[in-house]
Amino acid sequence: MKILNLSAGSSIYTANVYLLTGEWNTLDDVNTLIDAGRDEAIIEKLEAASTGVGKRKLDQIILTHDHYDHAALIPRLKELYSPRVYAASANTDGVDHLLKPSTQLRAADQLCEIIFTPGHSSDSICIYCPQQGILFAGDTPLIIHSSHNTYEPAFIEALKYISRKPVKAIYFGHDKPLLSRCQEILEESYRNVREQRQQV
């Protein structure tokens, strides 16, 4: 899987928009965006990206949640490319398929798992691609240094589940990716939220 952040260097406030393509751009690969953002400048970058000869530029979009900075460009992208749009809620215009916990979707050249992580929003998800140990986090808070905050039980269980995965890279909805010590940091985060729950 190749990952390109189309919104890198954006001049407006927007989420990261990750284009996932296969290593060899084969006909079976599913060209995928993780989130759509709100900056139309990504369209020019998408057009310039290597997405495979004779293939659609964009097959699908997976929304990590429905906040405007992640989803505002959905109507424009649907107009241009007619991608399938997957999300955990139907609050965004243009969503075609509602995701369920543990759904598996092919993205680029890999099969990825949808993990529900309610907390930042009720429809927040992470996307885990086990072949390379890659986790797309959206705005899910995965780096937690303190046990003084309060988290809902469903999020704590989701974090426990994620912390047991062999994660090698985390791509966030904002900021740069985390490319080292991911497993250690996730385990520390889970310990902190578990301590918070025990103190309640």
C-alpha cells in the first residue's frame, strides 16, 4: 500500500486526506481516500497522482467521522468521480454504505478492518490495515498521557482492542503520522484510561 497525504501544505483548515493506492496499481486495487477534507486543492493532486492505467482515479471514500473538516468535500468528489462513500453515520450527504463494527473493506491492495471508537464523536472509527500494521485514526485520541480525563466505556474497550494490535504506524486526521513506538504508546494510553476507570 502507498499512502499520499493530498492535503499536505493546505492553505485552509482541513483534515488530512490520505490517498491509498496499491504498490503496483493493479486492476484489482481499490483506490481509496481516508476522509475527504474541505480543500478543493486536493483534486489537482489526485489528478496528478499515479493511480493505475485504465483505472478510476477514485473508487471509494472512507470517512473516519462526519465533522465538516473531514467530510465537506464529499459532494464535489462524488460529482467528479462517483466513488462509493462509507461512514458510520448517515449524517453526511452522499454516504452510500453504513459501516458496522468489525466490517472489513478492501483499500488499495489490502483488506482493512473498521474499528468503532466513539468518543471524539459518536460515529468515530479507526481503520486498521494488518498487512503493514497501519492504523488510520481520524480524530480518535490515541495518545493519552494522563489518567485524569474521563472516557466513555465503549471508547475504553476500543482502545484496549487497538492496543493489542501490532501497530507500526498511525496516521492521524491532523498532524504528522507516528512512525515509531506505536505499540508502546498505545499500551500506555490504555493503561491511563484503565486507571481512570478504576478510580471512578
